[in-house]
Amino acid sequence: MRNLHLEAAIWNLFTSTEFFEAAAHECDEIMKWFGTLAMSRNVADFGRNNQIFDKFKQRARDFRRGAELAKHGDYNLIWEIAGCINGDVRGMMEQPLHSWMTEVEYREFESVRIIRLITYASQIESALNNAIIGAESFLDSEEDCEDEGFPGEDIVGWYNEYINIFKEPSCVKIPDPLPEYVIEKSSACKTGDEVPWTGVWYPDVGLEHCSLTFAIKGLRMQPAYRVTKTAEELEEEGDLFPTPETLAVKTIWHPLILSGRRAETDKELRAKAGEPCPRAGVWEALDAGAVRRRTYEAGETMGNLGSAYGITVWLWVGDR
């Protein structure tokens, strides 16, 4: 079940300065927790504990600096910092923290606080990967080019995972109700061409087995990535740690822009003939007389059945 408005909102969230600032705040919170605990045990200056404290302090500054640069169109620093977090964590967890933390404290550090930070970092890195390196990887070697972002509709699952981890009302979330996004067909950018606008883009090949993407003005546009095998299919084949297999394809991209309206709910979701389909599934023509239904993919052009009213209006009725 694909919802264009939902996926676009998540892409915009994961690439927003608000999300980058939230990652910095998470570093601040871990730094305070770790420092307070170390001071209470008189181990703040023992071994590498002070270096761990300083690393969280540094990463908070880095994320904020990256967020500030992103406001001016430069996403390289925030992407690089997000990619450093897993390495930072590996170094920290190699230290003898068990020697002064209780088992409960160690579990909170490893399985709660560190996981929260890794979640922010991995979402940021994945959301920016293809924008920064996708075009170069594809143009250098098309055969070996894999999707380094969120294949298919995977971004929805990652957002749900994020919400499950961050239960606080104050955590940054997508808008509720969802805003409506429309495909700006008058603007286009081909794979390999210079991107004219920073934001979320829609592929001309459609969303069936593909995804939206984030692109950065001034860089080259990446390919679309078609999922050839899902994680579920690979798991059935015995892969213990499956990630979707993808095939990179050249395409034309169009910006997804806010219409200023609220996205319609399932019960009221409508589209006119000639418009791009806002949600995959079964649609019913609202003409009087016999019920006529068709299945559309998100972004596919809605058909015109020669309505007596001048133009066919479709109502979304459910998944396939």
C-alpha cells in the first residue's frame, strides 16, 4: 500500500534541519547522562571515560554545524557525521564500561541511549546517500550500483521504527494531518543532469518497486532503483540479514511540492482524470450507472472514461 503524501512527508522529515538538530540534542542528552554517572562513581577522568564524554560533546557540535550548513544547501558535513556514529559507538563499546557501570546502567547505555543516536544517524545517512553519491556511483559502474537509501517503500517502515523508539510527545514527527504533495510535471531533471532544486523528487518510471528520493541543488541527479527482490523474498531463500536487491535505471525526475492543502483521508481520497494517482490501489469512477473500477499505481495518470459530466472523477476504495 503506497501513500505518496506519507512517503514524501517522511523523506522531508529525515532531511530536515529540525531532524538534524534533534540528533544533536540526543548527543547532548547522552553526554549529560554519561557525565553525571561517571562523576558519581569518581571515574570521569579514568581511562577513556573523559574521551567518551568529549566525543558526544563534539558530535553535538558537529550535528548543529551540519544543520546550519544544510540551511544553505551544503549537506556534506551532516552526511559525513551521520556516517561516523557507528564507528564512534564501536570504539566506546570496546571500553571496560562493565567495570564501573551496573548491568542496568550498561543496558540503558547500550540498548536505549546508543540505539536512539544510531537511529537518528542511520536515517540521516540513508536519506542523503543517493543524493550525494548516487549519480557518481551509477555513472561510474551501472552494474554494481545498489540503492543506498530506502528501497521501494522501506522508508515507511523505518519511520515506524523511529516512532517506536522515540515515544516522547516532543520528538520530531511528520505533520498530522498529512499535507498534500503534487508532482510538478513542468519541471524535470534527468539522471546525470545537474539538480535545479533541493527537495523530494518523483521518478517518471513510477513508484511500482521504486522509491521517491531526495536531491540536492547543484549536484548530479541519481538514477531510480527498482526492487528486483524484496527482503521478504530473500529471507525465504535463507538470507539471514536480507536487504532488498535493486537495479539502477535512468529516469526523469519531477519535484514533489506542497499544494497548500491537506491530504485527503482514505474515505475521501479522490483524483480527476489526467492527474497523477496519489495512492496505489483500487479506484472507482463516480459516474452514474455501472460501477467501473481500475487499479492504479501511485503517480500513474488517472484515466478518463468519457464522463457525461465532462471529466472522470475517481474515488479510492482500497488496496488491491
